[in-house]
Amino acid sequence: MERKQIRRRLARRRLSSVTLPALALLASAGLALSACTSGATSNGGSSGTTGAAPSAPGASTAGGTISIFVIGGKSDDPFWSKVKRGVDDAAKVVQANGGKVTWLGPQNYDNLGPDAAKLILTAKSQGATAVIGADWVPDAQDEAFKSVSDSGVPVFLYNSGGADAAKTVGALTYTGSDELLAGKVGGQFFAQKGVKNVLCVNTLPGAVNTEARCEGISQGISVSGKSTQLPLPSSSFGNPTAITQAIKATLLKDSSIDGIVTISTQDADSASAAIEQADAASRVKLGTFDMDDTQLERIKAGTQLFCIDQQPYMQGYLAVSQAFAYNAYGLLLPQSPLLTGPAVINAGNVDQALAGAKAGVR
Amino acid sequence: MTRRPEVGALIGTLGVFVFFAIFGGAEFLSSAGAASWLNVAAELGIIAVPVGLLMIAGELDLSVGSVLAASSMTLAIVSGHWGGPMILGILLALTIGVATGLVNGLIVTRTNVPSFVVTLATLAALAGLTLGLSRVITGTTSVGLKPDPTSKALFGTLISGQFEVAILWWIAVAGCVAWMLQETRYGNWIFAVGGDKESARATGIPTNKVKIALYVGSGFGAALVGVIQTILYNGAQVANGQSFVFNSIIAVVIGGVLLTGGYGSVIGVILGTLTFAIVNQGIYYTGWNSDWASLILGILLLVAVLMNNTFRRLALSSGPRSQRKA
Amino acid sequence: MTVGAPLLRLTNVSKTYVGTNALLNISLDVEAGKVLCLLGDNGAGKSTLIKILSGVHAPTAGTIEVNGEPVRFSSPRDASAYGIATVHQFGGTFPLMSVGRSFFVGAEPTKRWGPLRRFDKKLASEIAIREMQSLGITGVTDGRRLVGSLSGGERQALAIARGVYFGASVLILDEPTAALGVKEATHVLRIIMQARQKGIAVVFVTHNVLHAISVGDHFAVLIRGEKADDFRKGERTREQVTDLMAGGEAMAALEAELAEMQAQAHHDTT
């Protein structure tokens, strides 16, 4: 039961092309979580202090009552390393004002809920003035969050949970993205480009977040067009050829399809090959959720319309900035959720995205 | 005629072809449509043929899924991430397959643990190893690769923009294996090992060596598909390949190979693979909701096995009475 | 080779499994052109003795001599290298293989085919059919037929033909008639006589006294791992042998009881 929830949370957290099939296929073998866990453990579980402490000890003694704790994923996880870049950058301001920011991450994701709950309590016991955390497993974590907010220490949710969860645990805001909304924006972008009939390729049919993505696309385009879902059965998982050929067949069968959106970057690669093999490049435009170098290159080359980024850097940066501003000056933005995505990357802004990817923040 | 193990499989293939030709329309019958199922069949077939051989010898290999992932990640890391020569990456990738096969074969023959369990263990272990090492080495789980033109031509081209060069590899692999099974003494050994291991050993057949060699074969097949997919799609993903584990067994069983060993043919496995691929891809040409694809596949599997059983029974009673009295 | 020595001689052979004696001090001579019948009830040690003769197990004590030379079999292959062929109850063949293929398992005839060697299935089928015919099996004419489609007797014949063809000098038949009907069993007994005529030493393991007496030259009776009796053709009556196999006294008691019942029945009717 709990495991299932972790899966869902993790999938929502980062719907990467790898996590999805791995989750679907290896879940029972207990490998589901290792898909996110098996990285190096050099930094996991340790609490690395980001900010003033080593470089400017004077500053922390001068002003230093502010101590922000951030609970995130393993920092060698590529997604979380981008979040951590945002945290690190925001921490510079904290540090300049004599405060400090401490990053806490689990050793692995095998027992995520209880581990995260422990980290929340660790932050509290170490005298945090603000706690930022992702609500991956509400059943396991909410009590810990509540105990922090009840003791008068402000809690900020980010990345996972949403505005409702923030209310439940007494957190001030939620900073992150929303799958349905991300889908809507993608759908609207298609509509804006004159696309009428979008195929949403779902290689993980039935999962809450992938269904939300396709549903969002459908809602977003509904004004001027429509979107249908192509659910691919498990006998195609992890086999780009089967996925490619399935998409190709659908394109050949239905010549009114003029847009394809995929739920992961690997599927986008398959869709790209399918469009080519169906000789449909002139009529079919491609978009995808998530972002990687290949998508950016295709967007730059003009063979892909867009990809949707949830901007993990902003999640870390905004959450820490918000916590600091609240601690230091009592400032609080009225928006909750404070959305970091979706950001639609297209021909118009792909160069910035490429630069950002090179810098390790996107 | 009814004596041949592939009769049931042939009926199956023709049946699903006609079915989808009717419901799939002109697109299914076009060359692009044919490419759809041929491409899928070719990649599956390169794995199913050696896996079928292993099943004729009475053993299973579930580790092919992880071998595929391990081989493609090896190629992508060596030749992509580290920028090594393509040929080195390809050779190392294939070595991974051979090595895994060797390990499977040694454990199965030395321990008497059922091969289902042994290869399930290597499936899980190798998946973990691939994931862990990929993350440690590259920090990510998907690695890109820019293959040189020669490798691209050999493994990852589309002939006339549609047909994967893997089809030729499949024909080559199937041809060699079919020859070996039907026309050499080693083929007879494989049937004997699958039919009755103890009797086979008593006649002096090195049963353990036969099994180890067959595991090496299935590992190699899976690794070859890993190489082909990596070069075709210019990169590798850790989670790739898992669907081949059961798809290959399904194809082999549809092809008339007896799950307990001792009976089957390469032509049957080829037909089984084609049947699987036609059903798996044909559904998209019908315009029906693909939610039903797995259902059709499940029914097909059951029907195929029942049909194969019937034909096997016929083969076992094919001593015509008149002939016996003569 | 020692002139006049029996083809196969066991001297004081014992086999001990953990804690129990499966065989104790068995001495046997197996002679060319003779049929030695090994009789015994279930669990008497027949299977253990067959396993020792065919090289599956090594004896714990005692010696085995082939043509007067002491040997040790470390595998069935070793035993067959000394010309000892074992045929199991159901023929020990492969039901889903063709007659030709199964006949030559492990010893396939090949012919050159370019740089490769090809399994000559045609030749294999021809030889298999020919050899079976030489044992009087005429019903099988197509070497591509599956072994599983043959009758029980035909399968025994195939396995015996195989042993004979590959030069067996000692043929061990493990309960070849047990699973067969009367007609089929008779056929197998005829095949045993044919093998005997070819100068092969046949060890015929059975618990069917009638079958044994009809073809046997020598007899050995096993009871609980020991040789209870050892005699030649004509030295015992069928009743004596049955009596011995069933454990002597128990049988005598049963016979007495039966006689009494019969007398009673006779008395009632008159």
C-alpha cells in the first residue's frame, strides 16, 4: 500500500523516461525504487551545509539566526542535482545575510516515507528556522511536517504534494508543478500552432500522472481541436521499436493526426522515428513532456515543436528564497501553489534552454 | 505433414495475417505496414531463435531482458560517454551477452537449481548492476551515442527508409541455427538433452556443455539486439529490453516448442515470432482501441498452445494402422 | 583377455547407502550367448545391481571383471565402452524424437557437406529401420516416425536394436516386459532369444517368473539385497522359484491356507 504510494509520488516527482518503464516493470521485484536509488551514495544521507559556514564563518556569527533546512532527493540524482543548484544559488543570499542552508537527502529511496519523516524531525531538532520538504508519502511524512509547523517553525512544501497537502500539514506554500496544468499548456501550444488532432502516446496507461498529462493535453486543445490517447500495452515496454512501429501504424491509419505528444523523452525519440518512417514529417508536429539534450537538439533543428519542462532549478531556488524572505522579513507570496512549470521550450527559447542545460541547471 | 512441429504455428501465422489483412486494410498490407511487424519480429526473433533452442533443450532464459539493457548501456557508455571506438563498444557489448550466458549456463548445470530461478536471479541482478554502474559512471540512466557510418550501416539502417537491417541479421541467425538444429549432430544432441537428460548423458553427450553453449547463444542474441537498438536509436536506456523476457517465450511457445523441452523447430519459432509481431502491431492498423491488444495476445497464446498440443498428439499417433500391419 | 573367463563377472559386490545395505556379497557370472535372469521382488536390489552394472553407481565393495580383467566404471559411458548396454523399462528412448534420430543419439553418422559435417539423417533412418527389422519388427518402415508413436514392444525392440548395433556384448534389460500386454511381451522374449543367438550375453531383469523361465539359461534370485539362490535352466520348477521370490515361508503358509479353503469348498459341494 505504502509502496504503491511512494511509486506514485516518485513518478510524479520526476516522470523521466527511465523511471516510468522501470517502475512499471520492476516494481514487484523491488527494483522500482532502485531505479531512482542506485546512484552513487557519496553525498546521499549526509547533510552537506551549503552556504556561509565554511567560506565566511564571520557572517554566520554576525547575523546568523536563520537556519533553513531543505529535504530533497539524493543529490546525485540528475533531477535533484538541478533542484540543488537552485537551492545553492538561493543560499548565497541567505549566506550574505548571515544565515545558512542545510541540504538533507536520504541515503536511498528504499524506505522513502519514513526516511523523509526522520529527516524532517532531524531538521526540527537541529534548530531549523524554516523547513522545506517534498511531500512524497503523505501517510508517513505528514505527521512530521505537522509537528514542525505546530512548534511554530514555518514549513514550505515543494516539488511534490500540491497546495492541498500544504494546507493539510500547515505549510505556508507549495512550490512545484502540476501535471494537468502542464498538459493543458502543451495542448494550448498545439492549438496555437494550428494543430487540430493530437495523439497522446501513453506508455504507462492507468498511472495517475500520465493520465493527467494526456487529460491536460486534451483539455488544452479542446477549443480548436481534439486529442486522443494511444495507450501502449506492457508488451511494448522498453522496446523502442515496438513503440515506434505502433505510432507509425497509427499515423498511417489516421491521416488526420497532425500532432503527437509523448509522456517521456525516450518515447519522443520513438515518435520522431515513427513520423519519419510514416513519411509524415510535413503534417505531424511533435511535442513531449520532460526535457533532455536530444529534445533540445531536435527543437533547434526544427523537427520537434516543443518540450515541457517543470524547471527543477526554480523549485529549489524559489522555495529557499521564499523561506528566507519569510524568516528574515516576514514576506510571503500570496500564490499557492507557486508554479515552477510548465515551461514550454520551443524554437523561440531553445537556445537559452541549451545554455541552461550546459550550465547544469536544466 | 502433420508430423512437423511447425504446422500449428503456420496455421497461426496465416490466420492472424489474414485477420489483420481484413481488418487492417490497405495500410497493413502496404510496405510500411509490413515493415511495422517485420521490424518488431526481427528484433524479437534474434532473441527468440536462440531462446527457442534453449527451450528445446529443456531450459528457460529470462535474463535476456537485462542482457539487452546491459549490452546497450555498455555500447553507449564505451563509445558514447567515453568516446571510445565503436568497434570496441560493440565487442564489449557482445561480450557482456556471452559472459552472462556463461554464468547462467554454469550455475544451471552446476547447481541443479531450476533455470527459471537462476535466470530470474540474473535478470534482476544484471538489471541492478547496469543501473548502478550507469549511474555511477554517467550520473544518468540514458546515454546518447553518435554511431559512425559503418556501424550505422551494419546495425542501424532503415532499408528504403522502412525496413530495419535487423531483418537481415534475423535471417542470418535463424538460418545458422536452423541448419545447426536440423542438419548437424549438435542439433540431435539438443533434442536429446531436452527429451531426456539422463538418457542423453548415458549415450555420452556432454549435456552440460550443450546447455552452457546454448545459454551463451541466447546471451549473444540479446546482446546483439542491444547493439542494434542502441545504434538505431542513437543511444541507450537502462530500462530497455524487459519486454523481451516474456515476449520471446511467448513467440517460442506459439511456434510449437514444447515448454518442457525435446520438441520444436526453428521454422516454428520464426512463425511464432511473426505471429506475435503481427498481432502486436496489427492492432494499430485496425483503428481499434489498443487497450485490447494484450487481451488478443493472451487468447492467441492459449489457442496456439492448444493447437500445438493437438498437432503433437497427432504426430505421436501417426503410425498408420495399415502400415503397422504391413 | 583371459581365455575361458566369463564376459562379465561380479565377485562379492556390495553396495551400501547411508546406513543400509542395498546389496550384499553378490557374485554373478554373465556368459556370452546366454541369458541370465535376475529375479526378485520389488525392493530386492535389482535396480541397484543394474546401476552398478551400467556404471551409474560404483560398488562399495567387491570387484567387477570384464573378460577377466578388473574394471571400475565411473560413468555409464565407461560401461558402454566395455560393451555393456542398458535398456530401461520404457525403452529409455526419446518419445518426441524420430526413430532415426533417437537411434543414433550421441553417435550420429555424418557426411561431408562442403567444409561442414552434416548429420546423415537418411542413413540414420535406414539403419534404424534395418536393425529393427533384423529383430523381427516389420511394422515400422518410416524412420521419421516419432518414437512416442511406437508400441511398447517396438520401443523395446528399438532400444535393443540400438544396443546390438553399437556392438554391445552385454545387454541389460530392465523389466522389458513389465509394461507390455501378453502379445507384445512374447515379441520381446523372442527378441531376447535373437540377441542370445547373436552371441550377446543378456541380463534379463524381471519379476515375472514365467517370462524368465521361458528364455533364461541361468537364474539368480535376489532377496533383500542378497543372492538367495543361483541355478541353471531346469534345476528348479516354476513353483519353487515363485515360492522363493515371495519369501518361502510366507508363501508356504499361504498355500496351506488356500489348500484348506479348497478342501472346505470341495466338502461343501459334495
